[in-house]
Amino acid sequence: MPDPLSEPNAPTGPSDAQPPFAKRSLAAQALGRVDPVTRGVVAPLHVATTFLRDPDNGYSSGFSYARPDNATVREAEGVLAMLEDAGAGALLFGSGMAAATAVFTALEPGDHVVAPRVMYWGLKRWLASEMPRRRIAVDFVAMDDLAALARAIRPGATKLVWIETPGNPLWTVTDIAQAAHLAHAAGARLAVDSTAASPIHTRPLTLGADLVMHSATKILNGHSDVVAGVLAGARADGFWERLVAIRSGGGAILGPFEAYLLMRSLRTLPLRAAAQSAGAAELARRFQGHPCLSHVLYPGLPDDPGHAVAARQMEGGFGFMLSIRVRDGAAAAIRAAARVRLWKRATSLGGVESLIEHRASVEGPDSPCPPDLLRLSTGIEAVDDLFADLDEALRGA
């Protein structure tokens, strides 16, 4: 697909070369794309599943069927690839899990994987159950301990190192550049789940990662009305082509209407991510030393174990997620979550509404999540209101 910035109806600078606009500007205008038919500044929604062949039986439009490709999906993928500095581009999937599992599905029997001990529990559970069936070995390690990561990697056998940073729900931070160095030295790829950071705060590909994954359901969409996932690649190599084939052959592409909604949201992502990160940082500061809490987990706090690495690899903030540990234990944490009025008790994260959840209840007995922990996803409400609501709930519990 041609670069929208190079099309005649796209904005240009003094010359016809691609202008040096900020990513915030490019996201706001969806790369400057203007509909060539109507001259509308919002691209139309393309829902066709079938496309007309040329007289010579070819498809000069570039589209043959909706399962492998869609014009609206391409629009959103273009913006995501720009935000991630993705040399190979981006691929949208029907969910974050579909995107993540495609990476592991692309491996060969006998391969070895290193993954985080603390990570999204749904993917960890899938790895534990499905990888043995595919004869792929997985070792789970503490990714914030680079020495432990180095010991777990098997040169020549390890083909993928998967990290999640900040890691859900303890928000541990992994040094992406160092993890990439260790993986590449052993002949492995590095893939990064950057869902909790977003490309506004962390761009793993520029730090040496080969792949980056997001559950686009979260802050990329940000309105709790789309389920989607995305992979972005550093280079269009054979592994990337394998991912393209897996999505096409498995029918895992995102639907056009969902892609249209996601495209709408990506236009405001820099503003939302900045506001939500600032809100999370303020809440973390205010809750430090709270009489009802034993710990506040947030990489933006100067005394957080991952703060130094986060400050080095994150830009303009430390993300919108934090967790608190209630001093009186699990029962008090559950009671506090039951007493909030403004926060919403719900699973997920990254939306404009603030969410609170007792994660151990969701993840079960095998979870590394402490039973006294409440996970907080900061939205765009007034921070004073969010603090007052949760403060009252904690004291009342």
C-alpha cells in the first residue's frame, strides 16, 4: 500500500519529501490520509468481502478476499507501524491473544522459549498447556533479573525470548536492550508485550526487539468497545512472513468495523496516554505511605526496583497501570473494591474509565499475584475524585 504521506492529497512540507511531523501530529490525522473519492478527512469503512477480478483475471486493486486483507485494517496498521517505527509494518488480529499465540505458533517443534514468571495470566496458562503438545519447551523466569534470563537461555536451542514490560500485575520492568542483546547472542528473537506501556511511552523495536505485541483492546483503543491485537515487526524476514501466513490461513484478521473504531481511537492515543500516565503517577505518589496500604507498585516511583530501567527506556511517563497492596490482607482488599463508587470493578485496562480489580480472585491459586493486591487502571477522570473515592473505600474496609 502506498505511503499516505506520499499521495497527492496528503499534507507536504516545502518540498514533496515526507515532512518531519511529530508522531502526535501524524496520529491525529491518521497519516494525513484523505479519501480520494469524497475528499473526506476520515477514511471510509470498507466492509466488502469479495472483489472484482480484472479482465485478465488479476486483482489490480490489491484485494482479492476479505480474510487475508482489508483496506480499513490497512489504515489502522499504517498508523500503528508509524508509532512503533516498525520496518516490517504491523498486523492486526482479532484479539491480543490471537496476536500473541501466532508468534508461538510460528515456532518449530523442538524449539525452546523463555517467558516471564510474572506476565498476563491468560497467555501464561496457554503456554503451559499448549506448548508441550507442540513439543516446545518453555522456561518461566524473573525477567527483571538479567542473570536469571542469561542462565535460562540455551544458545542454539532458544528461538524466542518473550518479555512483558511493565509486567502485569506487579509492574516489574525488564531491560529491553539488554534482553535483546542476550537473545540475539544466542540466536533467538526477542518479542515484547508492551500493552501496559503503549508506543507512546515505549518503542521496543528501537531498543533492539524483533517483535512487539499489544492487546489493542486496551489503551490503543481505549474505549472498552473493541477486542483486537497487533504485532509490529522490525524487519520483513522469513519469520514475519510466517506470521502473515498464520493470520491469513487461520482467519485471525481483525474485522473492518473494529479496525474503523480502533483507527478513531489511535488519533487521540498520545493525548489519552499522556493524561492517563500523569493520573497514575499522581495516584501512586498520593497513596505512598497510606495507612491502609503496605506497598504501592508503580515504576514511576523513585524507590521502585524497576525505576532506573524504566526511566531509561520509557518516554514521557511510566504508564497508566499501578497496583496497591492492602495492609489488612485479601479480605480487606476485596471489601475495599466493593465500596468504590467512581472506580469500576471490572477486568481489563487502558480504557478512559478507571478500573479496579482483585487479581488473585481472577488468576487462581497458581498466580504469582499477592492475595492482598488490587490492580488499578487509571482513566481520564479527575485525579482528586479517584483518590478520594478509593481512599474512602480503603478506610471504610
